[in-house]
Amino acid sequence: MEELGVRQRKKAATEFTNGHDTGSETKSGPAFPKVYILLAALLALALYNFLALVKSPLLGAPTRHLPGVRTHYVPTFTADEAKRDAVVEAFKHAWLAYERDAMGDDEYHPIAHTGSNLTKAGGIGYTVVDSIDTIIIMGLEDEYQRARAWVADKLSFERDGNFNTFETTIRVLGGLLSAYHLSGDDPVFLEKAQELGSRILPVFETESGLPLSLINLALREGVPDRDNGGLISTAEASTLQLEFRYLAYLTDEDTYWEKAENVMAVLRASAMTSGLVPIFVDSKMGRYQTSPIRLGSRGDSYYEYLLKQYLQTNQTELVYREMYDTAMTGIQTHLVKRGLSSQLLYIAELNPERTQNGELGWRLTPKQDHLVCFLGGSLMLGATTSGALTHNVSIPPSTDELTNQGKRDWLTGVELIDTCMATHDTQTGLAPEIAHFRILGDGMDGSMVPADWYIKGARPNAPPPFDARYILRPETVESIFIAFRLTGDPKYRDYGWAIFQAIEKHCRIPTGGYASVINVDQVPVEYDDKMETFLMSETLKYLYLLFADSSVLPLNDYVFNTEAHPLPVFNPTIRTGFS
């Protein structure tokens, strides 16, 4: 199987060049008059540059260029074959070890050489299905045939156990749908996807239509999450839509679409005017509950899917653009902050608290989960779509192609990616699960805490805090991939390669597979014996795409679900949208 090729993305670019005529004369006459022509051209060019300098609001930068966009490189999107192939080798190191030790199990433990399942009733092949589209994209024919055979012959959803609705949808349903498309419409994947979708549908049978957190696949019953008092998390409720809408499009079963879209209508009706949303919602009443507001766990992919739902149906559903634009303004107004020393831009959290008068207030917390690092690339993608004044934006975009909101979001996205890279400044070169940023009055002046950001609770010669882990997460790499595709700036490939090398050095298990690191600031590292499925589904896939030719899965033809499963952009065939 060859590397997946899809139609090449074209970019119309206008270049201004000048040069010298090295000939002293031509057949039409002597060279002397050319001196005057050359002098006139040079004077005109000088005048042009002077006027551009005077008119520019960006300290002499041409008005065409956005701040933060470098202008001294030529975008190139050909493959870096050596780095791309190194990523393929890393994927095979992970996949072949899993296949050897735990084929079909939901999760893999590379040090113990064993697998495990999510329920006592057995697993549903999380790792296999989550990885299969990466196998296709990388052109690994033998591995693909074995994985496909497992799906066709051994994958069963007849499991009398409770599976997380969100995780099962984004990893398994999303993986099957992506594999169906990328395999050239192999019916085995669509059949399994339709069976799984039908088994998940009962979670929507609530008073409000919001989905329950768990699904018993054998009994086809939705199950509330008692750990959260029956509440459901906002991200989990609002991160099923890409998958169910595409399943409806493929099968002409409108109920998948209607159930998923109703969720968004309910959430929109309960949302605050700022566009920001708490992380918990009541599935009975369909109303948000007093709880933190953040773009980390339980909140992140709500914002991600606002944009991606708009893009999935070829920018035809304006309600999602409206919701996205409002939410991004809320983030910019209330959550975008800067650190003390280097002025690193980060996304803070709001936590509810009662005042002495019993009134509800919000406390700003300078905490940013690694999960938030998806937002940098998402903002840049949103700037060139929702925030664009023209359909085909240049690479990189120019100021006259973006709305004011588009320019604002682009710059925030660029800076946020740089901040996420700054959190890789650790002993291992890996970023922690959670970073805290210095603020005025934090009481840490004169301490050993770094001036910009720190891992809360980290102390020399003490057990590492939970925040210090690196569990093979993909969010920064995801943003780097998007940023590279939208700018062509080689610095993003440099960023990605540095992360990949750190993973290879500190997470790779010699006998096969990769393990999580307990403390990113300790060398040699101590392992947590678990290889998360998103290593092969997301982290290595995004790294591969970063170094592959840009004709592989162009951003104007695909949306990636939150588990990095690419789904094609399409025009809806049923009435969609709500007001």
C-alpha cells in the first residue's frame, strides 16, 4: 500500500523579484539606455518600500504580513522523508509490540508485555480500531491486512459492561468511520460502525436529550455516571457530533444526526452570554451546573467541535460559526492571560466560589492543562476559515484576508503554541500534564520556583506530583501540524522533531512499545507501564503528517475528530442547523 495520496492543495502566490540583465547589448540596440531603465526601476522600488514603511502600523513590516508571521522563509510542503520514515519506524515499534503481546485488548502495558480491557465483560478493541487509520495513512499493508482481519472476524460489541460514551464514540466509532473512508469504502468498517452507533443511541433517551456518560453495549442501555452525581461533562456531551453526523450521512439514517444535533441546541439554549461554558451539565434539565470553566479536561473539545462542525459540512451551518465566534471572544476576554517574566500567553481557568455575602463569584486560576494546547492550532484554523474574508486564504495569511477577529485569534494561536513549547523546557524535553504560571502576589518571590511557569507541588527529593506526568499526549503536536500546514514555517517541523526525539529517548521501551513518564523533570525517568491508545492514533499520526507531503489529508478537505480520525468534508443531504 502506498502512502495515502489525496488531491494536492494548490496555493496561488505572487512573488516580487528583481534581478540584473548581464548582457551588455542586444540585437535591438546598445545597452546604454538600459542604465536609465534600471535606475528608474530602482528609484520606483525605493519609493514603494518607503511608502509601505510609512503606511504600515506594524513598525515597518509590510501591511500584508501579520505580526508573528516570519517573512524570510519560503513555504515548502514536500515531505521530509527521513523524519517521516523515522515516525513510521516508531509506530511499528509500538504496533508490533502490541500485536505480539495483546492483540485485541483495549489497552497495552509494554513493560509487563500484557494487555487489559476496560470491562470485566471484555474489550472492544480500542487499540486496534484507534490505530487502523494511521496504519492506512502510513501505507503499512501487512499490518493493515492483519488489523482488518481482526475487525472483521473478532471485533464484538456484545459486551455486558459499561463503556464511556465519549471515549467509545471518538476512538472506536470515529476509527471505524475513518477506516471506512480511507480504505476506499471497505464495507466491513461501515457495518461495524453502524452496529456500534445503533448500540450507543439509547444514551440520548433522557428528558433533555443530552447523552448519559456510559453505555452498556450488550443491553443497549444508557447508564449515568454515579461518580459525578449523575451529571455529564460538557465536553463529553458535545464531542459526539462529527461522528454521528457522518454516520447519518453514510447510512441515510437521520436519527443519528438529529440526536447529536439536538444536544447542541440544548447546550446553546443554556449557555452564558459570554460563550464560555461550565464543565458539567444536568442531563435531566439540560442546564449547565455551577462548576469550573476551563479548556482542559471536561471542557476542551466542546470548543474544538464548534469549529469542526462548521467545517465538516463545508461551512454551511452558520449556527456553529456563530457559537464558535462567541466562544472565542469569551476566551479572549476572560481567559487569555500572560505570565510574569517572559509574558508567556496562556489560557487560565475560572473556578466558582461564594463570596462572604453568599453571592457566586469566579476566581481566576493560572493553570493550564496540556490538553489546552490543542487550542493554538484550532485558533489558527478558525482564523483562516470562520475568521476569513476570502475563501482561499494565502499561506501564511495576510492581514487583508482576515477579519479583526481572525487576526486576533491567529496571533493568540501562534503565541499559545510557543507557550506550549516552552512547557517542554524540562529535564526530559517532555511537557507535564499541568503547568501553573506565575502571577503577581502569588507569594513565591525569592523561592526556587521558576520565573515563568512551574509544576505545582514539585520539590527536590520528594515524590513527583500528579501534574508532572507525561502520558504520550498529542495536543501540542496537533497544533504544530496545523500551524505548519497553514504557514509552511519550518520552525514547526523543528518543534515537532524535538518532541519526537524526546519521546524516543525517554518513553521508548527497548523490547517494544512506549510508556508514560511519571516525572518529566527526572532523568533517568521512571515509567508508568501504560501505552495510551492515542499515541498511535494521534501523537504519531500528527507527527507523520507534519513531515509528510501536504497532499496527504489537506485541511480544506478533512476535519480531524478529537481522536485525530480524519473525516471528509461533505455537503449535507438533510435539513440541518437550528436557531
